[in-house]
Amino acid sequence: MTDSLCSSSAEPAEPAERVVVAPDGVRLSCRDWGGDGDDILLLHGLAGHAGEWDVTARALRDAGHRVLALDQRGHGRSERRPEDVSRAAYVADVVAVVTALGLRRPVLMGQSLGGHTALLTAAAHPELPRALVLVEAGPGGSNPGVQAGIAEWFASWPVPFPTREAAVAYLGGDKRPVGEGWASGLEQRGDGLWPRFDADVMVRSLDDNARRAFWDEWAAITCPVLAVLGQGTQGGIISAEEYAEMARLRPGLLGVSVPGTGHDTHLERPEVLHSLVMAFLG
């Protein structure tokens, strides 16, 4: 594992890029916001990017935390076409980043697939995290049709987007903050804006989730957990039944539903998410 720093400052106005090489040689890019307090590592969802967390990362840093956001393998500025995109590989990346950058029992905070990565990391390495914050993420269940649905969704994108505004409108619908978050992860090419990921890699990243649920891993977690949920009518994916089982297996679970938000709660109401996290961490 190696780490290189492209720019540095104790508390940068904008994040520095840090690069970590995972055990299998995959290049991982992190946005390092600096800060001197307790460590927080932010993990985006499928087809997302570290920049989705910018508003939350800046607020957490300014509140006294050291904050980093990881472009997970296959995403953003990290290696685009890694051979291994198993859940275990994503977990190994978190361990590599924590080790290479000297994070001390970080809070692992993730949305969707990033929350699932955080969950699995805490189960496999109980000594590593101080706490988990799961935004629209849970143990789930086997979902054989999820990959076909995701592939169809990516195929429907009218790429290249001719302008950023067109991308925001398409990707966000009537939720402009969501569109802004997704559009900020696109890359400019000569003919317009394109995703900074390959759809087939994203689909392969869901191989494990399509086959099985992860309730044993959920039950093995020993650190405190905050679950932040959107609402099903708004696109939230954690059902009442799934949350009830999560709470049954972990009676100390703290769960909060944010009214009027869906799956991208971290983009829709980052100020509410920040308040919840600060109260949870004390």
C-alpha cells in the first residue's frame, strides 16, 4: 500500500487528493478535507463519487473531525476497471485506506452500497470502526433481478449530456440537489458529459448482493450504529420490515427517518444529516 499527497494543508478550503494502492494493486483516490479531530471516512453509493459528500464533509471537518471521502474502486478518480469488484474487495479497500492514511478507529459513514461496505467492514473487522452511520443501507436480501434493472437504467441515460444543466435535470428529476450531486461526478469529453464509470463494472459490483442477504454480518457488528432512512414514497429502499429485523437483531440501533427524502438523503438534506451525525457522535 502506498499513499501520495497531491496538495496539503491542515484545514484546506478544498480537499486534497490522496492516493492509496489496495493490496491487489488497484489505485484508490480519496478526498482529504483535513481536520484534527476524530476520523470519519465517507463512502458513496453505486455509480456515485466522493464529491457527493462535499457539503457534509466540509461541515463535519468544520465541526472538529478529520474527514476523508473515498472514490470506491471502479468509481470517480479511482481505477475504473478493477478485475475484482466483490464485496470483499470493497472491504479490503477500506482497510487499506484506514491503514495507509493512519486513521484511528474512524466512523464509517456510507450511503447505499457505501453503507453496505461500511456494514461488512465492521462485521469483518470489529476493531476498526468507532461507529457506523448507514444512510439508506442495510443487510438487504437476495435480489436476482437487481442487476438487470440497474443495467437497464444505465442504458437509458441519454449520454453524452450536452450540458451540465441537462444532466442535472435528467438525473435529478424534480429534486435538483440530487441532480447536482450526480452531475458533479460526470467527466467532460469533447462531445459532452459522460459517466466516470463503466456500467458493466457497476453491474458486476452487485454480484454478491444479487445472490444473498447479509444478516449474519449485521448481527456480528459490535459498534454503535445510526441508520438514516428516507421515505419509501420518496424512493427510500429500506422497508419497514427490513428495519424492524435490523432493530430486532441489534436492540441498540438508533434509526431516524428524514421526512420528504428518498434514497439520496445525503444530497437532499445534508444539513439534517449533519445534525443527526453530530448528535449521534456526541
